[in-house]
Amino acid sequence: MAVLLPDTDVSRRELVRHEGRPAELFLHTLADLPGFFDRDRLLRRGTLLFLYGEGVPLLDPHGDLAHARTRAGEILAAGPPPLSPPERERARYVLTCFMDDLIDTAPTTRSDRYEQLSLADFTLRAASDLLTAHHGAWTGIGRWLPRRLLSADPALGDALLAGHLKVAEHGDTAELTAAARQVLDLVGGPLREGYVQRRAPGGQGAYEEARGKAGA
């Protein structure tokens, strides 16, 4: 539930229990709300934007909610910002890394199976983010990931989700890796040798961040 607050209050998130059920409250001051909308847009997930833009209004005594809903709807209709060339190249590289690792992991032991399932999860998420960005659509996390994915690309989105399920149920990575390769082909193909990411001193490198092997 989203709640608009006067500017004398403080924006925050609260978890409460009402009539035995947990409830999550997103509380925002009127002054802070535009900044939260901007952050949501840059994250490309639009969590608050969808909450305000498509949620069911309960009370709006001063018309502030109506204004917020209108603004959220405008941002949602415009879509998330396109990936910059460096962001797109990095997304290609990260998905390639996860896909390659998934292909190379054979579930011969319980530990290998754990790794395979983890890699399948990250492959799905990386592919989903890249595919939705390719279509100029919003991405999501948790329960919203499959919903946003299927909305952006019903055919390829379903192939990714079905491939992920195949890994979970049978340990078969072929369908998921094939679907991930299709996503990569839409944006220039897999990216391996020759990729360079510039970073500031002390930052974490793309290779370590993508493959979880810092210090290896």
C-alpha cells in the first residue's frame, strides 16, 4: 500500500501486521515522490510507478493522489530509458558469462546441481533485463519478472521461463541456454574476448562481479 504524507513527515517503508496478515507500506512525502519516481525509472523496474499508476485508489481528500497517478501513468507510458552503448555491452557480456558457466556446469554432484540452479537463476534474470530493455519495456524482480517478461515478448519470454523450469525440474540446460542465445542475437550476439570495462580505482571489475570469482 502506498500512502502520501505531508512534507512535515518523513518518507519511509514500514512493515505492519493487520488482522493477522503482513502488510508493506510505502510512505512518501509529496516533496520526495518525484525523486522516487525518477529513481524507479532509472532502475527500469517501475515498482512505485506501477503501484501509483495502476493501483486501486482508496482515499484522495486533496487530489494529490490523482496528480501522482497521472504523473506515474505518463512515465510508465513513456517507458524506461534506453540502455546506453556501454550499458548494453556490459549486459551482453554479463549474460554471456552466465550462459557459458551454465553450459559448463554438469550436475554430477549435489554441489554441481546447486551451482547449476544458481546459474540458471542469474541467466534468466540477466536475459530478462536485456530482453525487456531491447523492447523498451519495464523489467521486474520476484513475481513481477515473469509478468514483465511475458508482456514484453510473449514468445521468447516464455522460452526463457520454460527453459528455466526445465533446469529446475530435470537439470537440462539446453532450452534455457538456447533462449539466452536468442536474446543475445537480438543485440549483437555473445560478447567475450575483446570486451573492456573502464572502472574507477577500487571498483569491482565486471568479470568478478558477473562470475562471482573475485580473487580467483
